[in-house]
Amino acid sequence: MSLEYIGVSGGMVILVADDPGPISSQTEQDTRTFGMFSKVPVFDPSSVRDAYQMIQDAFELSERIGSPVIMRPTTRVDHGYEAIEVKDQDEWRSDKPEGFVKDSSRWVIFPRLSVRNHALIEERNTRLTDELSSYPGNFIVPSGAKAGRMGIATHGVSYEYVEEDLSDDPRRPRVLRIATPFPFPERLAVEFLQGLDEVLCVEELDPVIERALVYVCGRHGISCRIRGKLTGDVRSSGENSVESVTAAIDAFLGRPRPAAPAPDDVPQLPVRPPVLCAGCPHRASFLAVKRAMAGRKTIFCGDIGCYTLGNAQPLDMCDTCLCMGAGIDIAQGVFHVEPDTLAFAFVGDSTFFASGITGTINAFYNQAEMTLVVLDNSTTAMTGHQPHPVPGRTVMGDVVRAVSMENVLRGNGLTTVEGREPARPRAAVETVRRVAAEPGVKAIIFRSPCVVHRQAKGQKPG
């Protein structure tokens, strides 16, 4: 929010991969709505080819208007594959950075600067509303030869589903594809709405296009019924699919739906929930804590990472999981409410450095009683094995001085910090019992490399 007010001098594109479903996220959230709230332009690609072009367009727009720009692909675009032509090196555009130019009237944000820049942002977005109506990513697909006075407005991968459904239908309605949901291409929307009686909005997740078209109709005196999530014609949550979009279009156009095929005798596939990898060292860490605390009143607070899978049976070692860093905060809060509960907080090594340090300091400062268990597998396993400060290697492959987690914890005030190899069960269980009995905030670092990361390097897992 503040960055939008102060602006940028080079191009800045914020890539936010939304996850309708959700498939692997805690929430369904629509970054298009956040773009509107923060007054930041948003690009919304429908395919891999779209994404390749739009990321270039987003950087160009960002540099031209001096503002961050959001790129919002969703899961199916992120996971998609497509053969595209990429630019050769002689076609690249290269800018020489001018470095930081001192200008406190621009880079030091004060209320007076905010008032002035807010007005400039509103003026700029009004101009973009008209300008983006001519953006090639926003377009109208003409209706079929036998179409009525009906239209469909859509975006993202849902546009591909709509086109798949309507491609051979001579009664196909007019289609509006929105690639820049904010600022909304109002002039193009007016052109699309002319002569239509009804429009169905097919989108994920919030009714962004639907609300925008209702506003356009009211502002320009257009008599057209806008249907979608707000009217119950499209489900209000969840990921769209070819089948769900086809069903919504069938109902909208009054098309007869084919009878469902008769069920056959093929058995249903078994449910296969995600589990910890074979050979995962976290399993031994959880087991050590479970055995050490058997029969005691405990709470095991989890965090965001592959170790959240410790909640599954037979381990059953994750009582809470909210968001990154929250396990440490919940554990210390439980102690203050239930002092007789032995509170444990599990956190990964990369998560500890990303958002666990502040909670640890707060727990120490406010005199909580809790045991922090850091599961150090020397990588960021859940999201692609990105490096972090512990292994001592940067994302570019440079070998640098590693950060000592023990020193960080002791620097935060902890006096009891012990590192252990979880594959030595007797020593691990004894360590948990002894450390958990210490007063205040204390930490155990279970250190063993991720089995997948180790195998990828050609090392034997055992």
C-alpha cells in the first residue's frame, strides 16, 4: 500500500499465484480484489503464452507509470505447458540502472506526500481505464450467426473453458475477455454491452467482473441484466472446471444437458492423502517428541511446511496450523492461558528464518514456557528446495558463510539450545524430556538432511 503511494523508479512486477480450490493453500483469496483495494494495476493471463507476453507488458507499464504492477496467474496457468516462441537475445530490452538518486520529497513518505500522490494515483487510474480498453489482451469475441442478445464475460483460465465449450456452437453468445481487471477497461465493456439483454460472468474467485459490469450499466444507463456469482448463476467459491463452466453456460443459454452416463462397475480409486516422504527425517523427530511426552498434557503447534503432514496418523503430532510463524505464537499463548500444558512449536529451518525469529523473541520477552523444535533439513523442501541461510549457499549458487541457528537463538535470549540427530531414537527422546523440563523458552534443533534433496545430489539416503 505504501509502495503504491511512493512509487518506483524501475520496473516492479509483483507475481501472486492465486490458488482457487484451494489445492495447496490455506485460503482462497482473489488478488484482483487486493489490486483494486491497493489501487495497483493487475494483469490476469489465461494461458502460458498470455503469461509470457503479459509479464513483459506489466514491466513496461510499471516503468512508464512509476508504480508496482501485479501479475495474477492462477493454479492451472502456473502448472500449464505450451510451446511458445521466446525472444532472442538481440530482441531483449536492457536498461542501465541509474542508482539511487536522493530526493526526500519523493522517497520519504509523509502525510503531505501521501495526500498529493493519492490524487495523482486516482487520476492515473482513470486514464488507464480508458487506455487499457485498447490493450490487446482485452478483447471481444463476436457472437455466432444464430446467437441471441446474450453475452459472457470472463477472464483467466475460465476464458479457455468458455471457448472450449462454445467453439463449435453457432448460437455462441458474444464473449468479453478481461486481462486487466483493474483498472477495468470501461470503454471496451460499454462496447460489449451494447445490444445485449443478459450477460453471464464466469470468473474465479470474487465477482470482480460482475461488479464492474453492474457499475458500467448503471453509469452509462445500459439496460442489461448481469448474472454470475451474486445472482447464484455461478458458484460463489471454489475452482472452476470445464464441467462447472459448461453447466453454468447450459443453464444460462437454456441448452438441454446430456444425460449422465450410466455408472459402470469400475471401483472408485482409493483416497490417497499426502504423506511424509519415505525416509523423511521429520518422522523420527516427531516420534521422539511423541514418545518423550507420552501421558503428559501437551499441545503440538505446527507451521507451514511439509512437516504439517505430521498431523496424519499414526504420528498425530500437529494440533494447530494457521499460517507461517503462527505455531510459535500459538504455543506461547496457550501457556499463558493453560500453564499446566506443555507447549511445543514445530517449525522448519527456512520458516524459522522467514518468520519464526520474531515470535521466539516475543515468547522469551514475555516469559512464556514452551519448547521450540526446529526441524532442520537443510533446504526449503515444500516449495522447490530453495536455499536459505543455514546451508551457506545462495540461490545463485555462491558459497557464503552460513548462519548459525544456535547463535541466533542464544542471541535472542535462549540459554537452552541443543542440536540432535533424530535418527538416534534413544538420545533424541532423552533430549526432549530433559529440554522440555527446563524453565522458559528452550529449543531443540533436529538436524538431518531432506531425503529428496540428498537423493537429488546423488547421496545415499541411509
